[in-house]
Amino acid sequence: MFGIIKKIFRFSGTKRNVLTRAVVVAFIGAVFKALQFGALLYMAEALLGGTAMNIGVVLGIMIVSVIGRMICFYFSANDETDAGYFMVAEKRIYIGDRLRYIPMGYFNDNSLGNIKAVITTTLGDVENNAARCLVIIVGGFLNTFAV
Amino acid sequence: MEKKKEPSPFSIIWKWAEKYHGGFYGAIIMAVIGVAGTMFSYISVAQMIRLLIGGESLGKCVPWVIGVAVGYVVKAICSTISATLSHTVTFHTLRDLREQMLKKLSRLPMGVILDTPSGQYKTTIVDRVEGMEPTLAHLIPEMTANIVVPVAIAVYVFIIDWRMGLASLVTTIVGMFAASGSGKVYAKRWDGAVKVGKAMANAIVEYIGGIQVVKAFSQSAGSYHKYADAVNANAACYRDWFGDSSKYMTVMQTFIPSILLTVLPVGGLLCKSGSLSAADFFTIIVLSLGFTGPFLAALSFVDELAIVGSNVKEICGILEAPELVRPETPAKLESSEINLKNVTFAYEAGQDEVLSHINLDIKPNTVTAFVGPSGSGKSTIAKLIAGFWDVTGGSITLGGTDIRQIPLEQLNQQIAYVSQENYLFDRSVRENIRMGRLDAADEEVEAVAKAAGCDGFIRALDNGYDTICGGGGGHLSGGEKQRISIARAMLKNAPIVILNEATASIDPENEALIQQAISELTKGKTLIVIAHRLGTIANADKIVVVKKGQLIAQGRQEELLADCPLYADMWQSYLGSRDQVNDADTPVKEDAVCLES
């Protein structure tokens, strides 16, 4: 699995930084998400342990958590989309460019059919899934370690 | 909801899956039980908390610990069964659907099939049908389960405390509003994205398909940029789309899981005022945490719904296309005489007529040639006779019977249509020829190959008659393919042969061989030629001159040269192009120039 993650990063080409940023921001978003358990803990201690409770604190923590998550999601998801589609566009163009310099003998109906399939269908799957999977998987890992 | 006349995509899909409804119901029930198992785990945790807060010993919690475990095991087993069931019935449904589409293709007018790029059928039958898989296998069972269970949890929370019930719904409602906003963007953007995607696919096909030509003529820079632009436009389209909907997505994705935003403060206040017990409060917290996961999962299917609509439409486009209506029982044919009476034809109702009021008799064992400028409708007449389309008005009879009363199979036995495009299958040469008549013996195949002048070059191939032709006949030259397909038609031995002459010039040597093969093929048959070069048809029994969808003259060549100025012009032009010396003396008329183009 780590191999695949590494591969996706290598694949991302000039969009590598954008993709990394998406992962990091997604992780920060997850930290904001974890903040709500702080509010829960505070509430539990107050109700069960009998310490004084200020509803304002609970509300405050929750609002910070939600707003933080919103900001992080917004930027991370936009970065993820940008990286996901443009890294594939880059590869499509790269393949197209290579074809200009490949010896003529390489082409026949079969190899052309294969190339077409790779550029359309296979890369289509990559553009729809790769970036999102990477952010979810790496983000999830970082989360587990952080918690 | 508004009731529309056309059924929703879902009811159409559901109808396609008719044979497998039992399986789908099973999958739905299993999925619901599975999610209910998860819910049971949450309730068990809530009960544990209740006991612990009530000051009970840990021992009392044991049954609930088991409850949590049982809940998860049930969930694991049921969701596996559900997924297996739903995938099994889904792929059966898709198989049936593809079979239905392929059967349908055989009943469509040949003309419609010729007019549709073959890539389009492939995309619809392979990719679009595949695109239904997530809908059938996942959406139907999982979406149902993921909606049923949160609703059940919400009802349970309301039963414990209605005020908390209301509080727990706030974030979900906000999230749903955002979801509908993103749905609106989706509806607006989808068509554009499809268009850009198709443009990119076309650019790719053109660039890759033409790469050899492009390279040979050093034109790579220009067409490469066109390709690169299309690829970038596709990526930009999706990025902008997401940019448009990202505010909605953000609200949806963060609010729905943040149910504690309202539940914690409201619950805290209620606890403080003493109207909600701490035990109930914590039960509700645990439940509400179990509420959001399935709900988000259900919403993630909303995107699928939009795609389903367009997939279903494309598949229905094939399944519901008008068919040729033909009887099942063979008709009795008096002879092989063909009569056209007042034939009118338009490709689609309301469109301009391509042919109007054509009257023509074709006697058995004669040679009839259609000539005329390109686009005059001469090929269309021949295709109507071959039954590629039904006439719009008038009638075509074969041996006294209207061809609409003759089963397609019987008509196909009567008529061999030899066209300019000769598709050879990726099988052996022998099998390719045998397609003319499947029960033909090897000797018969070789006999027709000899007659069509193929025997020589076929034997020279690596494996003789067992040489594989390559997809589309790629390993053979154009002239060789033409002769093999003539052999195929010869084997069929139909009394009527319709020959669409090749427009593309073939080298003289091949040309002579092909002419020889054709004269073998048409010995003792009714021959209808769509002529592009007049030299080959000078001796026809009847030459029919077609112009702008009208039959303007018919007769033997001598008669036409005397009576029909258009034919006389065309003949002059033909002589001119054949004989360079005459060129200077022969004014080339516009119509005649079109003939060769």
C-alpha cells in the first residue's frame, strides 16, 4: 500500500506540492474534528465529576471545531481536485508528446488501440480516484498516529 | 412531485432488473439488517454508559459488551451477504441488458446501423451499461439501508427526549440544504462536462489515430497543440465545476458530521436545568454519533443519480429505436423480379425527401446500373431494395411480394450486397469466406475462392486458407479484401447481387482481377450496380440516371446518349478522364465532375 501511495506522489508531477498541501490541510481539518471530543470530555467531567460547567465554553469549542473543519475542507478539497485532474492532464499531454518522437515502427492498430484505451479509460479512472484516495488514506494514517 | 409522462430512470432500471427483483429485495433487507446491527452496537454502548453512570458494577455491563460484539458481527455478515447478492443479480441484469441490446441491433434497419459510428454502439453497450453497476449493486441496497437506519435512530432519539431530537436534526438539515445546492450546480455543469469530455475523447482518437500521418508530414506541432488544449480544457472543466460547488460541499461535509454542535450545548443546558438525565444525555450523544456516518454515505450517492439519468437515456436510445417490422413466416416469391412503384423516401419523417416518385422494373437475370452525380440518391435506391430502410411512400416488391412482407432472413438469402467497405473478421480466411453460407464445405469455399481469383494469393499466405486476417482484415491489401468479400458473396449464391462499386481507385492490375471476379459472381444473376465509373456498365441491359432524388431517364446506353443530355455529358467526361488526349476537347460539366468525387 505504501508503494501505491509513493507511486501516486511520483505520478503527481508538478502538482506534487498541491497534493501534499491537500493532505496536510486535510490532516489539520481532522485535528479540528478531534476538538469536538474535547468539548465532549469537558461536558462529561462537568456532569459526572461535578465540576462547574460553562455552556459558553462547550459552544465555543464546537464553533471553533466546525469553522476550522470548514476552512480546511474547502482548501484541501479544492487542492485535491486541482491536483487530481491536472496531474492526469499532464500525463495525457506527456504521452501525446512522446508519441511525436517514437519510431514509426512502434505503431500498428493494436498498439494504437491500447494507447487510446490508456489515455481515455485508464487515466479517467486515475483522475476520478487517485487524489481522493491518497488524501483519505494518508490523512487517515496521520490521524491515527496523532490520536 | 410532478408526474411526468416518461417514466423515471429508476423505474426503467427497475424494469430491466425484473427477473431479479427477489435478489434485490434480499440485498436490501440484508443491508438494512446489517446497518441495524451497527445501530444495535451503538445502543449497547449507550446502555453501558447508562449503567455506569447509574453506579452499577462493571459486571452488569457484560451483556451489553456482548451486545456490541454481536451488533458488529451481524453487520459484517449481513453486509457481505448483501453485497454478494446485489452484485450477483446486478451482473446478471447487465448481461441480460447487453443481450437485449445486441438482439435489438439485429432488428434495426441496416441503414441506421451503417449511419451510426460503430464506436458509439460500443460505448453504449460496454461503458454505459457498465456505468449502471454502482447504481444497481450499491445504490439500491446501500442507499436504502443508509436512509432507513438514521431515520430509525432519529425516531429513537425523539422518543427519549423530543427537544434533543430537534437539536440533533439542525446540522443535518443545514447539510441537506447545502447538498441540494451542490445538486443544482451538478445539474447545470453535467452537460458541459460531458461535452468537454467527448471533445477530449474525439481529440484523443483523432490525434492517436492520425499519429502516423501527422508524423509522416511533420505536422505534429499543430495537431499536438489541439490535443493538449482539449486535454487541459477537460481538467479545467472539472476543477471549475468543483470550484462552483465547493462551498456547498464544504457545508455539507462539515455540518452533517458535526451533530454535537447543537446536541452538546442544548443537552448541557437541559441537564443543568434538571429536565434531562445525564444517562439519557449520553445515550443521545452516542446515538447521534452513529447517525451521521450512514447519512453521509447515502448523500454520496446523489451524484450517481444524475449520471444514471443520462446513462439510461443513452441505453433506451438503442432499445427503443424503431425497428423494421417483418413477418416471421417466409413469403412465397413468384420470381426474382423487382418492381419499384412510386417510391418516396426520407431518412426521418418531416425531413426532405431523398427520393421521390421512383418507378422502376428490374427483370430477372439482367444488369441494371444506377448512375448520377454523387448525392443524387443512386445508392439509396439500391439500399432500399436491399431492405436497409423501409420506404416512406410507395412500395418495392420482390417477386410480387412487398419486401416489407418478407422476413429479413429470407430477403438476405435473395440479395447479396457487396459494398465498398469490406470488413473481414479476425479469423481465418476460410472462415471469413464461409460467412457467406455457414454450412458450406471446405471444397466449396476453395472453389469460390478460385472463381473470385483469390486462390492464388491466399495459398501464398503463411498458413494458406488458415491464415488469420487480423482485426478488420488489417493484414491484407484493399484489393485482396475486396476479392475475398466477393468470394463470400459468391458462396452465398443469392439470385440478386447489388454491387456498390468502389469509388477509390484500385491499381489497374487489381482492378482487372476484381472485374473478373465480379463477372464470375454475377453469372446468371440479377445484377444491380451502383456505378461510379461508366466504363464498367456500358453494356448494362438498363442504365438508370438519377439526379436529385428523381429518376430522369432509363434505357440502354445508345438510347441515353441520344436522349439524355446529363448522361451524354457524363459519358464525355468519362471518356475525357480515361483518355488524356481527348481532355482538351471535352468540356467537363459540373455534374460530371461530382461523379468521381
